Amino acid sequence: MIELGLRNDVYRRPLMTALDRLGLREGWRCADIGAGGGDVSVALAEIVGRDGRIYAVDIDPAARDQVAEVAAASAQVVAITQAGEDLLLPEAVDLAFCRFLLLHVHEPLVVLSRMGAAVRPRGWVVVQEPITSAGRVDGAPMSMPDARHPDIGALLPALARQAGLEVVDAWAEAPAGAGPGPVADYLAHLTGVDPGDDPVVLPPLVTVVARRPD
């Protein structure tokens, strides 16, 4: 299985599974939409190598500086300040990817359609979004009041089809734990609240692997 440099990322396994399914390899052109600080962009750059290219796209201008710092040793990472609804890349890519993005944007279907248009014919689109209310802390449902579409993961396969993509596979995974550990650390980072020894099931992350038609 593909190994990503995301050791502290509790959701890394479904991403590695998806990339294995695609056969991601050296020389690929990829776009990481909603790249944030660029951790995933740099991890992808390590796989595609010097002959590949990673476009790290984020609407926040501050993300450009963060990506530049994280990707200092990865010349193939190009930071672009752009909204997902306005996505327009310098070239067609083999893979367009986003994670934890559509729950925040105004028009998820527009973003998915733009991602599909950004890849070459038969190119790949991989999208990962949560079902926030399905997460549990000590049995109580989680919530994300600041998100525009907190449960968009439940609609993701249908949205991909509406965007004109061919859905190849879709599944959900939910990291779980009790007491100190990466799951508790992730929740504390996300919410600012330490769950202590309470059992935690993080929101299931729905992964959709899709292709652009010919």
C-alpha cells in the first residue's frame, strides 16, 4: 500500500486506500483543492516525484505562505490562491482531490463540477467528506455548527453523479478510541475540548473515487 507522510493524521488510511486504487505514481499531475497548510500536497509530491506536479489550491491567501514553508524542499508543489467554485488550473491534471472542503463551501456541486472539468478525460476525482452528526463522544452525537453542510458526506456519491462523474467506488471509515491517543488528540485539536477517557467515534469520512467520462 502507498505510504503517506501523514503519521499523525487519523484519517490517512482511507486516503492511502484510494490512492492505491488509482495507482498514483511518479510523473502524475495532481490538484489538492482546499490544501490548507499543504500537508497532503507535500505527501502527494513525495509520490509523484520531480517529474510530477502538485497544485495546492486554497481560497485563503495565508495558505500560500504556509504551503511555501512546508513545501520548501518540494519544487514541484505550486501554491494557487483560488476558490473551489472558481477552480481553473494551468493544465489538465490526472487527479483532483479534496478533503474536508465541501462541508464549508457555498456550492458543493459547483466545486465538484469544477474538479471534474480540471482533470483529463478518464482522469480521477477523489473526494472525502464527513458525516459529522454520526460521530460520538461518550455516546452523544457530535456537531459542527460552523460548517455549512456538516453531513454532506451522506450525499457525496449522489453529488458526484450530479457533477457528471462516474463513481467507481465509495465507502466510509470512522476512527475510534478511548482514553489518550491520536483520536482523542485529534478531537481536542478540532474542538478545543479534551474528551479524557470518554469513548470517541470520530465522524465517518466518506470517500468517493470517481472518474471523468471520455
